[in-house]
Amino acid sequence: MNAVLSSRLVRARFSSQAGDYDRFARVQKRVAARLAASIEGRRLSGAALDVGTGTGELACSLRRTCPDQPLVLCDIAPGMTRYAASRIPGALAADADAQSLPFRDGVFGLVASASVYQWMNDLEAAFRESARILRSGGLFAFAFYGEGTLAELRKSHLTALREAGCGEKSYFQHFPSVADSREALLAAGLQIDDLWRETEVEWHADPGVLLRSLKKIGAQNAHVRRPRGLASRRVMLRMNEVYRREFGTEQGIPATYNVIFGLATRL
């Protein structure tokens, strides 16, 4: 697959926002808690790896659930890796890209990841890496943002581009579907135990607040051909107007996240 997202930008932006992340990552925290709950009660053995640990929200839940299980943290953003490691004494930590993990084959009993795989240019390659480092019978558990995520923002941006005479060429981020996830899991040689989608809606006072909150967690446009910002100031102002007009309510404006959850086993 041709790269469309810049891993350099993803690394730099998330690394720089480690200190602010927890104050703004409300949906991400709920997703981590939901994923951790889906793992509880399963019989696991061997070390656990948290891929794309961020500030360690999922890793903290794993430590509480399995206090005696060796825990390893990794993230592409060094600032995040350091922050997470400082929260969890005794955990090992490494800077690593989910598409190229620096671990030997078959060394983990659990590979878990929350809010990461939407940043992959090659979902199948990333899933193959997780499958590779799992021991036989090991569990791969993940949650990430899928097709339809931030649909209100995307639709408002496209409308603003069209109304500003800029055509409809948008470099808005592509989000994988459940079907994409199923295909990638099977291609990676994993047995699918469960694969489902849930919807999270976050409310903001206005589109500007939403965009600032995304910036504060590092989740900005990382397309290699992105313009500065989403577009020109004229398009941005128009996008805000369209967003409020089409989606605004007394609660403010919604931001929808379609979260894909998966549990799979290496045979």
C-alpha cells in the first residue's frame, strides 16, 4: 500500500502532546476502559504488550487486572513512551512502530492496543506484526477508530470546499471498515473470536473547540499531501458555519467516533 499518512508527523505530534493528552482524551479513555473490560476473565499467560501505549491508560488497566503478568509498553512517540513508563513502575518500555515491532517471534501471551491502528498505512502489515510476536494461543485485543469516524467534520469540510470554489478534493484521513479489519486479521493468520463496532459521541461547544481538542491529543491531519490546516481561512470559517448549521443542537456540535473492537487468537 502506498503511504498516505506521515509516520514522522504522527510521531512528532503525539510526542509533543504527552503532557496535555489526558485532559482532552475523553473518548480515548472510554475506549481503553471498554477494551480492558473485554479482556477481563480470559485466561492469559506470558508477558503482555501494549502497542501504542500513549499515556498508559490501557496499560494501567492491564496491570490492575493481571498484576503478576510482565508488562511491556511501546509507542512510536518517545514522549508518550516516557510518560507511560513513569506511571507504571516495573513495566519495560520501548519506542516502536506498530508496523515494525522490535520483538522476537512468539514472546507475548497478550498484545493489546487502543486508539492506534487508524494511524496505520498498512493495517494487514500491522496485524501481521502483532500475530508474529504472539505465542500459540495468545490473544490479540484491539480497538481503533473506523469508517464514519468524525463524519460530521468530513462532511462539513467537503461542503465548505465546494462552496468556496475549491472543488471536492479533500485529504481528510481515511478510516478502515469492519470488513477491512476482518480481512486484515484473516490475512495475518489470526482466528477471530469477536469483532464488533460501537459508537461514541463527544459534544463540543463549537467546531473550533473540537479542532483544538484534537490538536491537544496530537490527532491532527497527517496526510502526506495535506494543505496547511484543513484549508484556507475562508474554507475554515465556512466549514464552521456549515458544521453548526447541519449538526448543531442545544448541546453543541457532535463528533462521532465509530470504534472497531476485536479479539483474535493466534493458533
